[in-house]
Amino acid sequence: MRRILWAPWRISYVESTGGARDSCIFCVKPREDTDEENLIVYRGRLCFVMLNRYPYNNGHLMVAPYSHKASLEELTEGELYELVSTVRMCILWLKHAYKPHGFNVGMNIGRVAGAGFDQHIHVHIVPRWEGDTNFMPVLSDVKVVSEALQQTYRRIRDAVETLSRNP
């Protein structure tokens, strides 16, 4: 029996994945003064954190330097330190907001490694829960994300603010 999953919000992703990109989201979005709309949850001195608009799981974050650099070896010592330090903070925020059982943390360096934006290095932090892989991704190659991005944004911003006041 054929099943159809209605997910009209995915069309913007499907249409944006073909062909060359005109701009880099990791350069353009932080320059704009619309953090909530751009899903930027934290700004540091050298790096920032934004939600993945097409998440693998609730709370999927990305950490990137402001500078447009393609690989780790191009980063300054300060950028590298802040990148890793910010990843650590993201894990603390996600533990506070979602109480996940674990995390996938990683980088896709280069297009052949799966990087969607291969000219701007960034780290993915994906919270994981025991049993979060169910029949949908296994049998249907479909992932279900159960929370709207704006709700995720508010939840993580609350964690950022709470843990900034009470580290």
C-alpha cells in the first residue's frame, strides 16, 4: 500500500538544492538584523549559532565562524577556540532545553563529504534520543520532526538566556 506524507514546507528546500547558490547563508544571515527570522540563536565575537532550517532532529544547531573559510586549517587560533567552545555551549543549551540522550556532532568538509555550503565551515550539533530512529527513516527514507522551527528557536533562546544568567 502506498503512503503519502504531506510536508509542503519542504518544497523550499527541494527547490533550493538544485544548481549553484548565489550566496552563502553563513555570510548573509548574520549581516541582517533579523535573528529570529534567520534562526540565529546566539552571536559570539567570532562565531554564531543558528538552527538548521531543514533539521535532522528537533534542536539541530549549526555553529559557524563569521569569516568565510572552507576548512579548519584556515581558521585563526581564536576562531578555532571559539568554534569548539561554542559547540560545547550548544550541547549545554540543548541538554537544558531538550534533555537528549546523546548527540551527533560533526562537520562535512567539502562537497564530496556532503557539505551543502562547502565554502564556509560549520559544525552540526544534532540531539539524539534513544529510539528516535523509527520505521519512517528506516522503511520510507522520511524523517519526522515534531516541533515547528519557531518553537525550537524560542526554546533554545530561553536556554541560552537561562544558562547565561545561571551558568
